[in-house]
Amino acid sequence: MNSINYNKTDNYLVFFFVLSLLFSGANVYALAYPVLKITVFLGFIGMFYRFSFNVNNVKSNVVIQLSILLLFFWWFFSILSSMVHTNNEMISLAFRYTSYCIVFIFISFLRKDVPYLFYKWYSAILYYITILSFFSYVLSVFNLTSIVELASSGNRVYLTTFFNIVMSDSMTTLGGGTFYRFQSIFEEPGTFAFLILPVIYWYKIVVYSRLKFTILIMVLVSTLSVGAMLTAIIIFLLYYSIKKPLYFIPFFIVCFVGLTFSLTLLPEFSDYLSYKFGIGKYEGQHSSFGSRVLEISYVIEILTSHVLGTGFSAANMFSVFGNKFSVGLFRLVIYSGAIGGGAIIVLNVVLSIYSARQLASKKNISVFVGMTLLTFISMGLQRSTFIDGFMFVTLFAFLLKLNYVEE
């Protein structure tokens, strides 16, 4: 295992870059104060100026090479389809995805030792942001601080205390109490939940800290993000079955007992899950799970009539020919049609195989890569993909380069 000592300049620069990324990507404060978005632009400039990058840095990484190639196919056919079905609304989204692909390529060409430093600071900074915002959140739950409107996006209103954001439509009732789902300072509880999953894995696998791991699990539960929690449970079940078989059954029993008690003692939670999965009294009605299953037929229907895809849809409509899409992977497929969509599906298959291999590795850092990459793939089947937004494409790009460096 290689060990690299980073100098102070490297540490300070990556610290600033991660901080700027967290306060400009998927962050409500960046929505309220757009000037914050400039900081991440400066952060990228500093990273590319400080750290050497060239094509030789990806010569030995077949997964990155395949990712660049398959993403190019997807981007090319998405742009081609957009030129056929062009309208003014498509231009901005085409520019955004082009920017995301460029960022992925540039990060791929960076020096090989940078990704470890990036994830070290990402985990540390997001952990302390979470702690501070959760403290602010608890104060607001007990009405010790006032909540005021900070910003709005469409019909959604964001409220804030001194360092915590909640959505006006995220109020829920559980255990006889009414409260907002926790989302720290980010756009949605689900988005935040998927952002902290890599931090949970980091403090469990790479830099073990029982205290931080326990706190982050409690925070994850407070988001009430069923998708993120199920993803974490499944990935830990895979981890224990492969790496620590003796712990698999105890972990499974703990999860099963915890779920049983929650469903028994908290009828609202049982009702919430029934709504999410469209079972019980919600059978046959609109549900999160049901809508995702229905979208498969929409994708087939659209690709049948538009083999080359529909081109980029409006950035915040996520609808094509009257059919609503909530699954990020499906949107990418319909943008680029059968060929480009096929490339993005093949990419997900390649990444899944690579994740399984990393998960079976003897190196902790490789196990972390496998767990986090599976999380990003799962996220794409529920909401945004790993190339939706500068935050996630940056996490994805650095993850594929994170291989053998440990402190």
C-alpha cells in the first residue's frame, strides 16, 4: 500500500475546493446567493493549475477509458438528437451536460494521488457541516429558533434557521409529532442522504470512527429517505456477506428487528412505506415505486417512435411528450435514443461489475470505492445520476481514480 505525504499547499487547495463545491452544488444557499457559484469555478481553476494532468494519467485505468468513451457516445447522440428536435429550452441543458462531461474528463486526467485527498476533505467537511446543521435543526424542532423564508424554486419554498434548510413541503408526522425531514443545507432530504452515504462508508471502512459512523447513521434516518436507507442496508449486506460472513446474520437480524419495531410502534412510518411502495390501501394508486415501474413502459414507447431520442428536455420539466420521468437513468436514455442510451446502460453495467470486484478486494480503499460506486448507480435508478450536477460528477470522477493511495 502506497503512502503519500501531502504538502500544506495541496491540503489548503483541496480543502478550499471541497468547501466551494459543497456550498455551490445542490446547495440552497447557492440558490439564494448565486455569487457562491463563482467559488467553485475558482476552485476548479486552482485544482487544474496546481495539479499536473495529462492523458498518461488514465493509460492504466481501463474503467476510466471506457467511461470516457461511453459517455462520449451518450453525449454525441444526445447533442445530435437535440439538433433535430431543437428549441431554446434545450440549449441550456445541452450546455450543462457538456460542462459536466468536460469536468469528468479533466478530473480523470489529474494526478493519481489527488482523489484520496479530495475524499478525505469531503468526508471531514461534510461531517462537520452535518453536525452544525443538525444542531440547528434540533433547535428548530423544539421551537428554540425561528424559521424564515430563504429562497424559492418553482412552487417549492425553502426555509432556514441559522444554519439549516427545510422544504416547505417536507413536513411529516411520525410518532405523534410533526416535523420537517432533515436535509442539512442541501436541496432535498434525498439528495443530502445520498451525499452523506460516502461519508458513512469512509468512517466505517477507510478511517474508522465509531462515533462519527453512529452519528451519521442517526442523521441518515432523520432524512426519512427510503431510497438512501435501503441502498445503505443492501450495500452493507453485500459487504458483510463478502468480507465478514460471520457478521452477516447478526446485521440482517438487527435490520429486520429494527424494521419490525418501527412498523409496529410507528403506524405513520408503516403508512409512509405503504405509500412509497404502493401497497396496502395505496395499491393501484400513484406511488414512488409504481411511477418508476411505469416509466419503463414510457421509455420503450418513446424509443420505439424516436430511435435517436428526443434530445435534451427543459432543465426543470423532466417530461417528454406528456410522460413524467423521475428516474435519472431513464432521462439520460430518452435524451440520446437507442444508441446513446445503450451506451449509458452499458456504462452502468461496467461500473456495477467493477464495483463488485472492488467490494471483494482486500484493500479498504478499494472496498470504499465499490460501496460508493454502487450507491451512485442505485441513486441513478431513483433520482439524479452521477453525471447530474457538478457535485455528483466530481464525486464520480474522483472515485474512479481513487485506487491505491492511503495515508
